[in-house]
Amino acid sequence: MILSRSKPASSEGARTSASRKQIPKLEEFLEKRDYTGALTLLEFNSNIGDSLETDLWMGYCAFHLGDYKRAATIYENLRKKDYTPQDISTNLACCYFYLGMYPESQKILEETVDDKLRTRLLFHLAHKMGNESKLMEYHQMLQDVIEDQLSLASIHYLQAHYQEAIDVYKRILLDNRDYLALNVYVALCYYKLDYYDVAQEVLQVYLQKYPDSAIAINLKACNHFRLYDGNAAQVEMKQLIEKISSSFSSGHDLIRHNTVVFRAGENALQILPNLVDVIPEARLNLVIYYLKQDDVKAAYDLIKDLEPAVPQEYILKGIVNAVIGQETNSRDGIKTAQQYFQLVGSSASECDTIPGRQCMASFFFLYRQFERVRLYLNSIKTYFSNQDNFNFNYAQAQAGAGYFKEAEEAFLMIRNEKYKNDYVYISLLSYCYIMNKKAELAWELYLKMDTSAESFNLLQLIANACYKVGEFWYAAKAFDMLERMDPSPEHWEGKRGACCGTFQYIVAEKLPKELLSEVIQILKNTSNSQVDQIIRVMRKWGKENRVNC
């Protein structure tokens, strides 16, 4: 039996018609910046029938999703058709530009008609390809219109002229308050200038309107990373990771890159190598990762062919050359590092910034002019008082300049075991202890060390430094140990002088009398004709002063 309809057929047709009306229009997707939804709708429409307008919109949406390869394929296919709009070639050149295919982009532009977009793109290509003369030529062709001025601001940004870029953006914002995206660009500039609080305040204007913006959320996370720590940054990034579409390739890559940074290099070798030619900072952060892993050669190989263009690249290349120079005793490496540090530290744009002062401190450090190093590090100390790497350098500079109390305090603030097990740390802290009349602490540092060439060197340092400042008892102990390891005349002479100096202090009541028996025992460890005569004098005094020796 065939059951009759519960509702008339006409009613079902009306429901189908109503559902069709509920399908969003393309304009609605574009207004919401939902390019994935727009592209899905366009793909559906393209299956119904081929349309030039549909293809153009698909290229537009793919481009705005950051899927430049797909957009380029769409424009390449459109160019093969009999009739296409004149701007297709320029659009394709834009896709090639974002794909890093600069020669291909320029070649296409040579065949296109002259228009404002073409001029702007050639302006950017001149910068990317390092053609200064062409850059100035196209700069002169820019007009006082918003699009051209935005291109000018972006070049200022890429050349690290952040204040100049801010001036352009603010000038445009004065007459166009509704151009909210410019607040993101201004915030980026303030971020680069290390004004993270200001950057966050400006960025919030845009986030209030577009709380789901990938670029804005990412920048907010970066601000939190600088203001607080990696955990705070990851909290901000979490919402973005959960909702980001894999089709948004450029945003996806940026998030993966920054997540590595926020997690202190976790999964760096799995993620960063593939992004080296995609995100400029990926190369720099991978170099930093290698340096932290003490893989100096890998860091050097990655950065040696990089022609630095912005302060961060000069600084990192300087650091790598300095490390290589110190490890291989290469004067050329040190000299190259000095040049990079001085170039950044003395530049008008960086001389008063924190990185600029760090560079000048590094420059003078390599020249061993520690008073000048102290001058620069003291000016930025409040920003890094709890950072081990800063305190390590600060302590070395203080010790090098003879400020041993300050050096000791800085060394003792360090918590990283890697630094505390470094011979430079141990030896300099020992020297500071001795200079600060705490030779017993230096001796304790030696006793904690395993037997090695470094422990032998430390023993020599303690012996000679203690002797120099009159800490004769610890000098005697150190020279005694040295003589057992290497019974040379120099070590005997050092021990003899230190033992006699200790005896003088005992006589003068600067050291307890009970030490006399230990001094005599140390002397007995040496088979030398002078020993008996020295011990005889000491025992005579001991007998006269009722000291059991």
C-alpha cells in the first residue's frame, strides 16, 4: 500500500524554495571576511557553469586566504583565454611576488599596461631585489593617494624605519578613522620599537571590531610574550590554533613558527627548516636555536650567506661571528663581529635602543674595554636584572674592570646550571671571592670540581691570586696540591713563600695558632733540604708559645 503524503506537494516545494533563500550570498561572505565560505560557494557555482566572474572571484578569495599558489593557477588559466580583463597579468604578478618568485613577477609586469598597482608592485620588487636606483625611481612615481602612501609606509617598515612608517599611517588615520586595519600596522611598528604596551593599546582598537583576526591575535600573543612569558603568549594563541584553517597557509605557517618561539624552541628542527624561505624570522630563530644547542657550525652555515638588511640580522650575524671567533681563536671572526656590533650600536636609529646599547657593550667587550662595557650595561640593567645571560656578561665586565664585589653579586644571581658549570663562571667567581677576601669559598669551588685540566688551571689561579692578595693559607694549600701533581721548582717556591706567610700571620695573631701543625704537615709533603730548617724555626716558636705542633 502506498501511503499518501502527510503534506501537499506544493508545500514541500515551498520549503525547498525557502531553504534556497537561506544560502548566503557571496557579498555576505566577503563582508564577513569569510573567504573560505566564499570560495566554497564559488566552487559550487563553478560546477553549475563556467563563468569568468566566478573565476575572478575565486582568484580574489584564494589570494586573500594566503593561498597564492592556487590564486596564481587561476590567473594563469585565465590568461590563456581569448578575452580576460587587463589587470589579470598584474594580479598574477602579485601572486608571484608573494610566492617569492620576484624575477617571474617582474617579467610579467614588463608586458602589462602602466597603472598605479603596477608601479607599486615594481616599487616593492625593487626593494626585494636590492635595486636601490629602481627603488628611488619608483619612489618618485608614487602619488599622494592612500594606496601609494601605504606602499611607502610598508617599505619604511621593511627597512626598519618604524617611526617614519608610523607617521604615514597616523597621517592617513587622521582623515580615515574607519580604516581600522591601519591600527594593526601601527601596532606592528610599535612592537618593533619595543613599545609593547603601546602596541597592545593600539591593537585593541582593531580587535574590538574584529576579535577573530589571525594577524591581530598573533600580534597580541607576541606582545604578551615580550611583556610576560611564553605561557602567556600561548594562552592568547590557543584560540587561533583551534580555529585556524589549514587553507590559510601564510597564517598557518606564522602560527607554527611563533608557537616554536613561545615554547622556547620546542619542535624547532621539525618546523623551522621548512619555513626558512617562507618567514624571514624563521632563519634567525633557527640560528638562535642552534646557538642555544651549542651547534655553532650549523648556526654559522645557516647565516653566513645572509646579507643583513635590518638590525636584528646584523646583531645575530655579529653574535655568530663572535662565538666562532672565540671558539676557533679566529681574529677575522672577532673583527667581523666588532664591525656588525658597532654598525648597529652607533647608528642613529638604534643608538638609544636597548639592542643598540647591547651592541656597543658587545663591541667594547671584544676589545676588552670593560669600563665602557659597564657604562652601557648599567644603562639597561633594570630591564634584564633577572636574566642569566645578561648577568653572566655583566659579571664578567665588572670583574674585568676590577669591581669584584659587584661582579660577585651578579655571578651569584645566575641560576642556570649550564652557566654555573662553565669554567669561565667558576674561575671568575673564584677570583672575585679571593679579591673580596673570601678565599675559603674559592677553595670550596675547587673541591667540587672533578679532576681535569680545568681543575688544574683553577688550582693555579687560586694559588697565585691568593698569594698576590696575602691569603697565604689557601695559597699554601693550593701550591701543595700543585706540587703533588707537578713537583716543579716554581710550585715549591710558591708553597714555601705561602707557608712562611701563613706562619707570619699566625705570629701576628691574624690566623689561629692551631693552623701551625697543618702548615708543618704541608711542608713535610716536600722532600727539599730547606724544609727541615723552616720547620725547626716554626716548632721553636710553637714550643715557646705553647702550641702543639
